[in-house]
Amino acid sequence: MENVIEVKGLVKEYKELKAVNNLSFEVHDGEILGLLGPNGSGKSTTINCVLSLINYNKGEIKIFGKEMKPDALDLKAKIGVIFQDVAVFEELTVYDNIEYFCGLYIKDKNTRKKYVEDAIKLVGLEDYKRFVPKKLSGGLLRRLNIACGIAHKPKLIFFDEPTVAVDPQSRNNILDGIKKLRDDGATIVYTTHYMEEVEILCDRVIILDKGEILASGTTDELKTLAKIEEKITVEVNNLDEKSLEKIKELGGVAGVSYNRNQLEIIYNEGKNNIVKLMEFFDNGGIKYSKIYSERPTLNDVFLELTGKELRD
């Protein structure tokens, strides 16, 4: 499979801090790659190095098979970047904002007009062409920000947390638009803290921390790294300490928590765990209502690899 991005031995240091430590990875043509990591993991630094927005100490970066440099304008014309912070002109309308950013790359007037209309349709802003940004909701602003970044039809697109603080309708619109961009041939690098988005969108995932790759693969492949085999949640009233201790002694139980009448049991092995648990409740005369089981999630893997402590 052809590589759109190739990073080899990337090192970026800030005085005594090594933000990126001998990082190597590829992004394949036509895929959506999820680049995940806690705050301070090196995601933004890595992306800024790949885009040649900052200098780095060591390594090699190629995009579309060519070395990426600050003056590689031919490569940059094929790239779209949508940063987390919305960056549009407040005095321009939706249409004029998109046309301006598209015009940085597309000089032919007729082509540019078509591209602008395509971008507006992609993000669902047909009814807002003559609105200025201050008249738009947060979700509409996010969609405008995306339209400005992809209007010139780039072949490689970076999305940095594009759905932060938007309503579910706007989020669905944005995710559907990203899928459409991929289906139309774009290669996408996607960063987010919403693991459900990664499971919906990404063909492959890289998890970073402290400037190094902790794991990479499809979401299904990553889930096999979890020490959790099954998680069972039960709504049960007034469960006493004696019963909790007995549950901990059941086969395969790795952890038990009970809070506000919700019992959560983590299993690291075993089959028919839910049946055995129901038998335990029935034999002990313990009444429960809802009970459900789930397999390890990408969020479980992420926390297991990067830890649960708070980050700045």
C-alpha cells in the first residue's frame, strides 16, 4: 500500500524535554489514521513537525514521496489543516471566508466557485452563505472552519479535535463529512479525545505517550491488548459488604466497584460470567434490575496504556 506520509526516527527536543522520541510511522493512501494520546503526549508536536511548522532535531519526513520542508509549496498545496481553534475572518461572510481560503490555492475563478459550493454542501451550510461568523452557532462555526480547510480539495487532511463542544447534530454532520472526504480519495489524520469517534471513523490507530508509540493497529487489534475480558454492570439496591466480598471471590473477577446502586465487575477471564453472576444473585436472594455486559472498549485500552492519572 502506498504511503502518503513517512516519518522515520523523528526527534524533537525542547531544552531538557524530549517531546518526540525517535518516532517512526506511516500513513497509508486513502485511510483515516487516528492519532491518540493524553495531553502532553507529543501529538501536536508530531503534527507540527510533519507539516514543517517547527524545526526538529533528527529524523526524516516525506509526504507523497518527497521530503517535506518549510518551502515545499507544491506539497503544502495538497494539504488541508483544520486546527481545534476556529480561524476565520469575522468581517467576511461564510461564502467569502471559504472563497478566500480556497483562493490561496485555486486561481481559476470558475473552478474556485465550484470548489466553494462543493465545500458548502459537504458541511451543510447552504442556508448560511451570507451569514457572518458572529451570527453562527458553535457547531456551524466548526463546520465553516472545516469548509475553509478543505475547499481546495486537498489530498491529505489533518483534523485536530474538530468536534469539540458541538451538539450531536453538528457532530454527526462533521463525521459524515469526514467519511465523504475519505470516500472521495482523501487521506486523513485525525486527533480526538472522543474514543467513540475513533471507532466510527478510523481505519487504523496510533496511541502516543511521552513522544513514543505505545501501540498501533486497528481498533479490534488494539482491544486485544486490554487485560479486561468482560465488564458487567448491574443495578442493585443495598448491596452489603459481605456480598461484595463474595463477588470478588468469584472466578475470573479482577475488580469490583459499587456506587449509587450500580455494581461494576471487571473480569480478566472466564466464560458465561453473566450467567454465573445471576445464579449468585438468585441463590443469595439479591434483587437486581438491569444487567448488561460489554467487551473491552478502545477507552479501556487507552487508559490501560497511558494511565488514569490526570494530565495538565
